[in-house]
Amino acid sequence: MLSWALTFLVVALIAAALGFSGIAGSAAWIAQVLFGLFLILFIISLIFRGRPPVA
């Protein structure tokens, strides 16, 4: 998921450099959403890491 966020970030930067503001804005928004989702899932995985499975 982090790789997808970085991919959209690169697409946004290239589109912004070429002047495609609509595409750049959309790609940057998608990158932000994916990165936020990655952080939430990462924190949840850290919290539940050492617990044994519930039977």
C-alpha cells in the first residue's frame, strides 16, 4: 500500500511539473488517502502484534 502511495505521489509531482493541475491534484489526494490508510493499518498492526490469537 505504501508503494501505491509513493507511485501516486510521483505521478502527482510529474503532472504538476508539466502543468496538469487537475491530474496532479487528484493523484496527490489519492496518495494522501493511501498513506493515511497505511499509517492507520500500521499502528493497528503494532498494537495487536504480540497478542496470542483468540480461540
